[in-house]
Amino acid sequence: MGASRDIATKDLLLQVMELTSLGAATRSQIAKQLRRAHPFARLQPRLGSALEVLVGEGLIQAHNHAGEKTFRTTHDGLRTLEQNGRYSALATVLFTDIVGSTKLIDQVGETAAHEIRQRHFTLLHEVAEKHGGRVVKNLGDGLMVIFAKPTPAIACASDMQRRVANDTDQLGLRVGLHAGELLRDGNDFFGSTVIIARRLCDSAEAGQTIVSSDARALGDGANEESFVSLGALELKGLSKPVEAKSLTWSQPAESMAD
């Protein structure tokens, strides 16, 4: 009886890759998600073996972050999921953009501006990794990051704004965030969800994060950030307005005291 309720080996491997396909996850986070779908299965010993197999075959990568090991599906793993019809299409997309990059070049010159931008993107990569996001690509003045769920994406956006505001380079950052189905082409993503997230980012001002109401509604409410309604926004290239909210964030107490 117990064996019949257990997860087939191939299915377990595919599920682990699914759970780490849109961002990094710890072993405990993976186990928690698996237990929700298979409450009767004996998962812990088999999960350890599955992770070893997947890392050994190059289908997921293991990283040490803040003293804890996290796992993320590799490009080979994404292709394997796609071949098995298991790639998750629902995700949250976050776009960032530097405000005033042309002015920055005019003020400090090409070389210095390039160095400042490199530091900026290193910082954003670190924050995205911390919150379990997958950086898809650099778009010149910004990044495209995807998350499995809206809540860590919203927390990441707040963290990015705090870190950039507290950074000595004093760049302005705008962020846009939307959740929905994605279409995939190799290692890139496209479709209306991506377009809306990008347009929301374009509509933001320096220091502002605009979150679609769809993304906010799909969140689990765990984040403590507050939102201010912006109503229905008319976005370039879209026939229908998008209901959106502005994410309110604040500096940590120690930063505000300075």
C-alpha cells in the first residue's frame, strides 16, 4: 500500500527540477512543496538521492548562499523539463531599469559610468539570488528576473530599492512586476506577461516599483510591504489598461537614522 503511494523515481526527479526551474530553493523548501502534493510519501531519503543524481548529471546546480545550500535548475535541466512536457508556464516577471543613465555618462564619462553600472548590476544579481529569482538577461540599463511566485518577487523589489537607495553610487531605480503565463524560447521568455511587466517598469519613476493587481492578488500576503492603488494604467502597445499598485518601501531603521 505504502509503495503504491510513493513517487516514481523519474517523476520525483522531474518534480524537483520543476520546483527549482524559476529560482533557487533549499532542500527544506523543496521537501515542503513535495509534501503538499504527496502527503503520504516517504520523501526525505529519496529527495536526498534525487538531488545527488540531478547535480551529478548537471540538471540542477547547488550553491551555498548565506550558509545554506540552494538548488537551481540548469539550462540542460530546463530542456529536459520541456522535452517531458513539464516546464512550468506560470511565473512572476520583474524588470529593473536605471533612471538617468545618459546623464550619468555625461557627468562622469564612459569608463566611470561603465564601472558604476557593473557595481549596480552585481548588487541586483545578489539581491535576486537572495530572494530565489532567476536572472534571465541584462537589457542594457536593467535586468529581467523571473520568480516562481509573486511574494518573493515583491520582497526582492523592495530589497533592491533599499539597497540601491543606500548605495554610494546614488543611481535611480525603477521596477515593474507582473504575474501570469510565460512563453519560452530556449533560455528566453516572452508573451503578454513579459510585455506588461516591462511596460510597468517603463511607467515607474526613480525609486518606484509598480506591481500589477494580478501579481498582488496571486501573492500569499506574507510580505509586509504596503501598496497604493494607481488605478488602471494605459500602457504603450496594450489595448486594455492594467490595474496596478505602487509598492511602498522604506529604508531600514539604521539607514534612516544616519
